[in-house]
Amino acid sequence: MADCWHSTPIRQSAQGSAEEPLDGICTTLSRKTTTDAATTTDETIQEDSLERLSSTVDESAAKLRLQQSRSRYRRHLTSRLVCAFCVLLFVAIAVCLACVAMLLHVEPTRGVLVAVEGSLEMVPKSSNYCVVGNPSVISAYKSGAVKDFENMLDSIYGNMSVASRFVGALVEDFRCLLRPGRDSVRVEVDFTLFWRRRRNRFGALSAYPGARDVADALHAGLPGRWLTGFRPDPDSITVGDSRTIA
């Protein structure tokens, strides 16, 4: 606080009395200037504090955003790595399965079906089989004989040791023959044998019995057999060529 004093000489009038100074005494306190300075200082301090606080807040927000960005990046990177690993794993499994399938080469369910045809003559117990008798009785008797003949073929060829699998036998025809001689009445049976040929891992088909093998097996399995009143004749065996069905 500063006081300013202004003095002016006192002039005397003619009456000898003192007159008041023209300017008088001026006392001015510069309080306004001091208050303004103090206010400015306070405002500066507050601005500095606000700036520091703002800087601190901005820095914290920047750090938080950086941490969030890093966290998102790590999550994305982890998910991508997991997806890539799963894809590689599935590819590896598929390749392994393909390799195993190529090595094993499992045969299709149907495979390759082969048919071998043959014929055989049988002598009936009764020489009147093909001549007399009730047609219905003969038909029933014939059906029983055919079924027994198919079962006999299944038992003979089902036990053969071959790479292909024996599927079964089918009687194609069952007819009477009249020939001169001691056994003038005969029944000729036409049959078909089926084998399923398999493929190995190299694609080659498995072996199956040839015509000679089929004839030898039937010739060895016939002696002493009687089928519902019929005696098979091993010397009448005939085996033809094979054919592929499917």
C-alpha cells in the first residue's frame, strides 16, 4: 500500500487569512492495483493446477486406451492362433485318414461278383419218378430235392480255402432225362455258384476257384451222398466258364 501526498504553497489573501490550497492534499491508495495483481496470481496458479490435472487425466486416459488396445490385440491374436491350430489339426487328421484308407483300401460292400456254371446228373431211387405220379406230389418232391442239392453245394464250397468269399449256390434247372441202359431214368441239374472277389490295397482282385477246382471239390464231396431219394453221379460233373455279374 502506498500513500501519495501532494502539497501546494499556502497563499495569503489581503485580509491576512490563509486560503485553502488550490489542489488540496491528494491521498490515493493503490489498493485496486494490488488486488488486481493478487487476483492475476491466483488465476495463474489455478490455471497451472488445472493444466497439470488435465495433463494427468489425459495421460491416464491414454494409458487406459493403450492397455485396452493391447488387450484387444492379444485376444484377437490368441483367437487367430487357436483357429489356425484347429485348421492345421483337421488337415493333419484328414491326411492321416486318407493315408490309412490308401494303405488298407477297404473293399466296397458290393465287390465283384463272379458266377461259375455247372451241371450234374442224379439217379432217382424210383425209376418211375419221371413217368408216373401226381403232378402236385412230384412238384413238392422236386422242390425238396432242389433245396437239399443247394444245401449240399453250400456245405462243399463254403469250406473251400480261397481268397474270395463264397456267396451261395442256385439251381437253375431240374429236369428228367431218359437214357437207355441200367440207369435209364436220370435227373439233370444245372446250377450256378457265386463268389465275391475282394480287392487288396493295390487294387488287385482276389483269386477264386477255377473250373477244375470246382469240379474236383464237387467230385470229392459227392461219394456216399443221397439227396431225398437221389444218388448223384460224380462222373457226370461238368463245369463251364465263369462270368462276372457285378
